Amino acid sequence: MLKVTLQSVGDALISTDAEGRVVFMNPVAEALTGWSAVEASGHPLEKVFQIIHEKTGEPAFNPVGRVLQEGVVLGLANHTALVSRGGKAIPIEDSAAPIKNPAGAVIGIVLVFHDVTEKRKVEDELSSSERRFRELTELSPSAIWINRDERIEHANPEGHRLVGATTAGELTGKSIYEIWHPDSHEKVRARLRAVAAGQVVHLSEETIIRLDGSLRQVEVSSAPVVDAQGPAVQCVVRDVTERMAIEQELRRSEAGYRTLFNSLIEGFCVIDVVFADDGHPVDYRFLEINPAFEAQTGLVNAQGKLMRDLAPDHETHWFEIYGKVALTGEAIRFVNEAKALHRWYDVRAYRVGGAGSSRVAILFNDISEARLAEEERMRMEARTTQAQRLESLGVLVAGVAHNFNNIMTVIMGTASIQEELGAEGDELEALKVIVHACERGRSLVSSLTHFARPTLAQQVSLEVNHLAAEVAGLVGNTTKRIEIIQDFAKEPLWITGDPGSLGSVIMNLCLNSLDAMPEGGALHIRTCVPRLGWVEVAVEDSGEGMTPEVLAHATEPFFTTKPVGKGTGLGLSMAHGVTQAHGGTLEISSTPGKGTQARIRLPRLLVSEPSAPAPGPPPSRMPLKVLLVDDEEEIRFVLTRMLRNAGIGQVHAVAAGQEALDTLRSGAVPDLVILDQHMPGLDGVQTLAQMRLSHPCLPVLIASGQPGIQEWDAFKQANVAVISKPFSLKEIEVKLAELGLPGRMS
């Protein structure tokens, strides 16, 4: 049983006799020494059990001799290593004890030892770990405190420096609540409770009081530790006072920047240009946008999104522009017209982030108001220039119109007389053509003055549908290659105006449309109520249309795209002037290849159809005596014949205003004075004023070819009517009735 027990012991066991020779080895001893029990038997213990100093390799003290001599139990010195038979050094721990007989005499020794290689490894690792920990603690830039029972037990150099301690005694043993500011005590208690529960607390922001009374802001991480003295708390403390001051300043700066960023009236954004593998810019992402940018572009909630996702049809040249800025770092500035938004922007773009950065900052300054103001100024200058040209032209027209109307008066009057004399057949038709041509000439002269000095020959209530239908009928008789489409309002549309002038305007617009459709097409004439209080007449064609450049000058006098001899360039300018004189507007829109639309808008007369005036008493049928005053001999001759054909047998004609006054003073007072306005010496206004001094109720018919004379205040008085040259015999009779005088004799 003893042998079995010794063979089974986990430690190595060797026994000797009284001479120190080996008599027994168990298997563990055999394995460690490399000797078998048989081989070792009888050999001195020192030969089988060779030991050296583990660190130096020098032979170590062998306790066998002393144990045999003194009979005491001895242990090996520390760091002892057994050199096996194969030469391997194995660290061991052992003890040697004497074997005594019943009489107490030493008859041998027993040596017990075991391999401590793993123990040495653990000890070395622990030693290394402790060394590294010590080095880490001592060299750490963070303060490290070990707290036990809420007192500081240990602090590294940085832990001393943090609180301003120069020696360990100044800090060791202090209560942690002397170091932590009262405002942080609750945080400290919560942190300690968490650590006591086995938790690690990361980055608690607290405040400490240094030994000199100054305060520092710190971040604390705490963890539970256990050492030979029991549980403790390890605190790693980092001074963040400067960092927090910088962060606070950064937050203030960021807040200021954000306030400025959001309050800028200019649109501002930062984008990140996206490049393809070949270095070509293909998109950009919005990193930051301010409210003004959202308002100006309509791109709301665009931050973080790609432009192609927001607007798949976005023009790719913008990628090129901003990509160039990102690649070269060269800032750019340009004016961009956003046609879809009808806005203009002063755009500045520059790279941010230095070389290699793909970020570009873009500042949008909306200059639309300034741009529109500049365009309006240019339009005003153009209108002023045009007005000056029209003023000069008006002076010329006024002079030419008088003489031209006098000539047409002779022609029209003569034709009218011949027509009254009973011409028949071809002769009658020819006379009608002459009268119609003179009427057109009179209308042309009147229209010539409208764009320079817009006036209305007469203002009556007229129904627009009826006027438009008349024009449509005339146009339909003019050509068969154009389809005339009439689309009139169902209700009567009444306005106040000059039917002759407005009819000429609508006719002129229709004739322009016909010229624009040489190969045929469709002409639409429409009337409607575009909005309350207004009437619209629209003339639309499917013709060639106008380019924007041509359209911009369409209403300028003498501007025409027609060949020489095909147009004067006055049609649209006269139409514009007449429309303005009626308090309305003329709008023209056109698209090349798709036709032109002209819209006349006039103030609506919101009354029912004017009732016809009650018929007055028929004029008396008695012979009239007429005093005719005109400086043109041909006109005196023709008017005399026209008046006689109207049943007026007594006509006295004179060539000047003074002669007319002398005739009245002589006592020869007529029933009617027909007075020319434009005469040498006393003109019509002056002559009429002199007549009124002696004959305040004498009927006077002002006959003149001067434009706009109907509106002269001097002629707006009782017993005065105005007739524009040229005129027909029928028009004379109308004016006689207006003055209450009898017309043709029965």
C-alpha cells in the first residue's frame, strides 16, 4: 500500500539511504529527471537530481548533505531549476526531509518536488502586466485615481498634476467629495452606485476643484477593480476645460453661422459634385441649403439628395460648370436666366475644402427686380423715342392731311354731284368707286393721325358683334382661299367708340392675317367677355407667324416685313393707337409656323341696346342762304354745286375769314356759314370767335381736312357742327339736319 501510494503521488518523489544514494523514484520523478528508477538506483542524489539557479544558470545549493547531517527539513531556494538528463532546465519547487528510524537516527532523506513551469509563466505574465500597468499609469496623459471607501488611495503623476498637488501626501487619503465640486456630487454618487453594481461608467462630465480653488471641467470613466485589499474604484479623468471652451465657442460660431445662413436673402447651398470613373462630372448632391434657396428654386427638402433624383431632366451643362469649379478651384460668376421661373440670378460658385475637394458653394442673388427695372427703363426710353418720332410724324401728318383732304374733297364732291345728276350703268359704278376710294383715303388719313395723336372722330354706342360680323363679311368677299370662321358671343356686347376707326382696326388685323396665309388657311374672328367689364375681339390665323424679334417691333410705325410696295408699316401702329384712344389694349402673340393671335380688349358698356331717340319735328322746308368760306377755289366751286344740288339755291362764297366778317357787317346775314378752319390770315377758330360777337346763334358748319378737329374745344358749342373733308352730299345733309336746318328741297 505504501509503495502504491508513493507511486501515485502527483509530485516527484526521490528517497535515499543514509549515504545519500538513490533507493526510490516514483514515475513523476522519472519523467522530470530523465532517469528511470532502475538506472538511478545506487547513484548519488546529486548526480540524478542536478539543480541550478534559474536566472543565472549557476549550480544551486543541494540540501541533501545538511538534511542528512542535521536531520532538519529544508526547502530549495527560489528560482531553482532541475537539469534533466537530457539537459533541459525545468523550474521546480521542492523540499527535503530526513527519514528516521524508531530510535530517531537519520537513515535517509526523502526529496519532494514539482514542475512550476506554468506557474513561472503566469508569474512572469503577471509581473509583465504589472509593469506595463505601472508604465501606463505613470505615463498616461489622463489622470488615474484609485478610490477606496470614497477616499483617494493612489494617483498617477497626471492625477496629481490635475488637482495641482506636488506630492503624493497632498492627495492620498482625501475624500473624493473634497475634489469634486458640489454641483457634481449627485453625478459622483450615481457613478459610484453604478460601479458598485459592477458596471463601467463611460464619460461622465463633471467638475473638480483644484487645490488652489480653481475649477476644471473633466470627463470621468469609472470601473470596478479588486486587489489584495479588496474592491476599489478606478477613475480615469481627462481635463476637457479647453476643449469644452472651444466647443462652446464653436457652438456659438455655428449658431451665428446658422443664423446668418438661414437669414440670408440670397439663396445659398453647398453641393458635392459627383464624378464618373472617367473623371467626368455627372451629378451633384445637396449638402446644405438655406430657406432663400428653397424659396427661389422651389427645391424643398433637397438636402442630401441628388439633383438627377430631384429633376431628371436637369440641364447637364450645370454639372460641367460646377465640376470645373471643383476640379480647378477657380471661382466663377455669371447671370443665369431661369426661364421656367421668369427670374434672373447673379450666381457665384467657388470650391470649399481645398485642393482635391469636390464641394462647391453656390450663392444665388435674385436680380429679377433690378433686371425688370432695367428692361422697363429701356422700354420707357424706347417709348419716349417712339413718342418723339410720332410727335414729329404727327406734325407732318397734320400738314399733309389738310391738303390731301382738300384734294379728295374736290374729287369726292364732284363724283357725288355726278352721281346725284342721275348717272347710270358703268358711269354710276365708276362714280361709286371714286366715292368709295375717297372714303378709304379719308379713313387712311384719319388712321395716320391715330398712332401719333390718337383721337376719336365720334363716340357712339355700338355693338361689337355686329361690327365684327360686318368686317367678316367684307373679308369673306375679298378672298375665297381663306376659310372665315366666326365665333361671336351669344349676348350683345356694347361699347362706346368710333365705329369707323374700330372697323378699320379689325379690318387691318384681318388683312394682315390674309397676307400671312398666301397658300390658304383659316381665319378665326371671335368675340367674348374675357372678364367682367371688358369686351374682347380676337383675330387668329394659321399663317406664317412672327419670330420674337419681329413681334417686339410689330407695332412700331413704318416697321414691316412685307416687300416694297406691299405694306407701309403703319397698320399695326395705327391699330395700337386707335385701341388706346378707346381706353383699351391690343395684345399680339405669335409663333413661327403656327400663326398669330391679336386680341383687342375694350371697356364694356353695361347697358342694354340704346333706344332710338324720339323723332323731333320735321325740319322746315324753306330755301337756305349759305355763306361759304374757303381759301381753295376748287373747293368753293365744288361745294357750291353740292349745296345747290342739296336744294340750297343761294350760296355766297368768299376766300377768307375777313371777307366773311365784312359780309356779315354789310347786313347780308345767311342761314348757315360753312367755314374752313385752315386759311391764311384769320383761321376758322378766329373767324368763328369774331362772328359770335355779333351773331351768337348763327349756325356754323366747320369743314376742314385737319385731323382731330372734331375734338377741339373751340367748336364744342351750340349751333356749331364739324364735318371732315372729304365728304359727300349725303354727309352734308346729315350735318344740316344736326344743325336743325332743312335738307334737300321737295
